[in-house]
Amino acid sequence: MENSRIRMKNQVRRLAGRNRTGAVMLAVLCVPALLVHAACSASSYQENGIRLVGKTRYLNNARAVVTHTIDDSTKHVPSIIDAMDKYGIKGTLFISTEQDPPVEERFFTQLQVWNLWPRLEQAIEDGHEIGSHSKTHPCRRPDTDEYCSAAYTDHEVSGSRDDILRRTKQPYVWSWCYPCGHCANHEFIRKRIADAGYIVARSYPDEPNNGHLVPDLRTWAPDFFNAAYTQVVQKRGGSATSEIIDVEVLNRRFGEVYEGGGIYHFLSHPQWLDLGPEGFYERHLSHIAGRSDVWYGPMGPLYAYRTLADQTEVTAGRAPGGARAAFDVSTKLDTKIYNGSITLEFEAPAGMMVTSSGTRLAERPAGPTDRWTGEYVRRDGSRLYVTVKPNTTLEFR
């Protein structure tokens, strides 16, 4: 119990010095190419046959990204995790954590959330993320200032975060999901979410008018605390009058995002899915799965990558004896929050050995990228992609 309190306090403290709203955060983000500082490509290193090209847009220089978010603490959550694992899809499971919710909200926790914790713990081990969907899932309309102020209390916002930290080994809670999409358009609510230490908050826009079906966001959201997604993948549900469940329609939309090198972010509620190999959900998972040039990752680490890559400096270092080149990779961000790796692209001769803080990086074959904390190198012709955690020195030998 004491450890969970310390982790909770640390989550709040780590926010100190950060930008508090998505609008401010966007102002400090760099252009999509995530180019490095000019000092990184000194001519002396070019003479040694090694040149730093820059930071890659996505981890491991993936062509595109697939991220999946799943809402609610229903009895169907374990089944949807099993289906995702079957096809290698990684996602963020947004959980409402109250063990004894109000009667009007019990639909969202049909078996009570305590039955889910063992499966959620395993999901974390398997590369998924647990995000907060509040404690009790408040979901009344309209979302006025008065309603939102009363609904988004510290008990709901911070309490759910603390439950996740206490009940799992996940080191941080990066992501928040607005219950029923309410209150995301209120700046003071977005600030509450940021002040609790979350780095991204996903919306569910305009469900009464079917606005939630295809928001069609194909990249990072311009406001991290009012983040939409590409489309819904589920049956008719909630207050909506219709849903997109035609598998060919879903697959075409993914193809458009994939060909454009974007982020395909799809959302589902477990209680509104058709599971099994012949169901539309698994047929869609099968279509998007297993691509060697795709990063399959949860929402929180994906958004953390954007900020970490931007706010990491790469500078030419002093190569020690026997090394052909050295680069210092550093960030001032709290790496307990931004705990992932970034990828640097180099032009380098074949046969190069790369070390990070003295440890040799293993060479990784081509294949889907599904973890965000790994460190390795990958060769693609004359290009060498080096994936490392910041605050290290790379040496080429």
C-alpha cells in the first residue's frame, strides 16, 4: 500500500515543469519529420563513412502505426484481449476501476472490475497498456460546466489512476479516456487530466449524432488532451443509430492510412463485438496484423514517443580509441514517464558494431514492431536504424 502511494505521488510530481495542455504541448512539437539538430551530422563523421540522417517518424522506422483502444470494464474484456493477442495487435484497455459502482453505472462493470485484474496484469506483460476510464464511469448529459466540474473530481480522475498503480505492475498511467466522450471540450477539465499526470486523453466525439463513428484522425491529435481516432470497429451500440461493421469498408480505411504512412487508431467496446474467426472483428484484426513495416503499440507510449523524439538531442561525441564515431543522445524529460526508445537513422558501412553506454546492441531482423522499450539495430541496405533509450552514448566500431 505504501509503495502505491509513493508511485501515485511520483506520477503527480513528474508533471512539474511539463506543458499542461495539449495546445501548449503542440506548440513545442517539431515538424513531422522529426529532424535532428544540424550539429548531429558533422563532416568528420561523414569522412569516416558514418552519417546521422535523423530521427525516424515512428519507432524502428515503421512505415505506419496501428493502435487500438478498448473501452469499459465488462465481462467481455478478457475475450477481446485474447483476440488481440492471437493476431499480435497491441492496445490500450480503458478501465473503470470502482469495485462497487453506483447502480446506474453497473452496466459498465457487469462482473465487477476485480475479476479483470489478473487478466489485465498479464496483458501488461504482453505489451498492452491499462488506461483510466475514471472510477465510476459518469455518463450523464448534457456535459455542462456544472456537470463536468462535479463529475471529474479528484476521486474519479486521480483515484482511478491510483487503483491501476496499486493493482498492477504498470510503472505509470499515461492515458485517460473520457466516459461517453463527455467534457473533453472543456479546457478546465483537460487541465485536470493533465494535472493528474496523464499525457494523453482520448475523446469519443458527438455520439448522439454518430460523430464518433469516423472522426478519421490519421496522425497524432493536435491536442493531446482531446485526441480522436480513425474509426469505430464495433456493432451498433450506445446512443448511436448505426455503426460501420462492413469488413471491406474497415479494411479499405486501414489501407488508406497504411499507404499514407499514418496512424490507424481504431476503437471498440467489448460488449459490441462479434468474436471468432468468422466475426467481423477478428476478420479485421487478421487483415491488419503481421505486417513487418508496422508498429503495433498502445496509445500512451505512441504519444510519449512523439514528445520524446522531439525533445531528445543528438550531438557528435568524442570517439574513444578504436571507435569510428560517437554520438551523445540526451533528453531532459523524466524517463520514468517517457520510458521508451527512439530510433535514429544512419548511413553506415556493413559490419558496424554499435554499443550503447558500452553494451553492444543486438541486430534485429525485419518484422512487426510491438514493444516500445527495446534497444537494437536493424540494417536496411546502406541504412542502419539504431533504436535506443535516451541518455546514452552510441559508439560505432
